[in-house]
Amino acid sequence: MKKLAMFLLGCLVFGACAGVPVDKSTEYLAKGEMYHKIGRAQKALKYLNKAIAEDPTNAQAYLSRGSLFYSVGEYDNAIADFNLVLEADKNVPELYSALGAAYAAKGEYKEGREALLKSLELYPNNVAALNSLGGIYYSTENYNAAIEQYSKALELRPVQGIFYMRGVCYEKLGMQEKAADDFAKADFLAGVSAQ
């Protein structure tokens, strides 16, 4: 199994499987994404920066670096990278979702809401955008609007954290029975994922 994983990594990084030469920017991007996935942020950043230096038009490198910045709490840098990608392509719902989440994490709820609504305009079934929008409404104490967004997300995909947050909203509104029901569903999903 380990040999297969190394072979597949070689295919991804070096293009060995297809016999197609991979440019340096793509090679650095793949290495950066791999290091990000295994939690090696500094090494990932090094390679993503190399990918961008090699090809300043590599939108995927900016997107990956923005995701890395977001994951380590460098929201201003994440927003800058996401906006660079948006200059090239304004029709990527996941990008608006990521941008909205970064703004929300900074407490810039108006900008976050606008980006998330744009994401949902492009792709109404974006669970991440619905969840993040619910989070913005929760943070601004608009619990009914938060419940609405969380409910839409849960119709698409039952997720432990979303059940929990909707339950918290119900609790804030004094709807204890609904809150208890959502907390039980969240606990059930936690148990299922632990098995």
C-alpha cells in the first residue's frame, strides 16, 4: 500500500504516469498542497511561494496558498490571495465561499455575507457557504436567519457541527426541545464517525 501511495504521489508531482512533462510551477504546487494536507504549513508555504514565483499566473497556486493562510489564521493574506484569483475568474463558487469564511473569521461580517451570497448565487447547494452564512448570522445574534441557513445545509448533508450550531441557535431562542433534538443528532453523528 505504501508503494502505491508513493507511486501515485510521483504521478501527481512529476507527471510520471501520463508521460507528460510537468512544469516547475505545477510541480511546486503539488508539493505545497501535499505538505499542507499533512500539516506541514511552513514547508507548504515555501513550495506554494515557489509555484507562484515560477508562474505568477498560476491561479491554483494562489488559491492553495490562500487556503493555507486561512488554515493558520492569516486571514488578511488569505483574502488577498482569494481576491487575486477572483480577478482571473469571477465564477468559482468555492472561491467566494472561502473568501466569505475568511472575512467572517476576521469579524468583517458584511463583506463575508456578500461573498457567501455570491457563492450561493452561483451554486445554491454549497453546504460550506450555507454553514458559513449561518455562522455569520449566529455571530450577529440573528438566530432565526442562522437556523434557516443551517437547515438548508442539513437538507443537503447531515453534518454533526451544523446540527450542533442549529441546536445552539434554538437554545438561544428558548426552543429547548428542538435544541435537545439537534444536540442528540450531533452526538449520534459523532458516535458514528468515531467508529
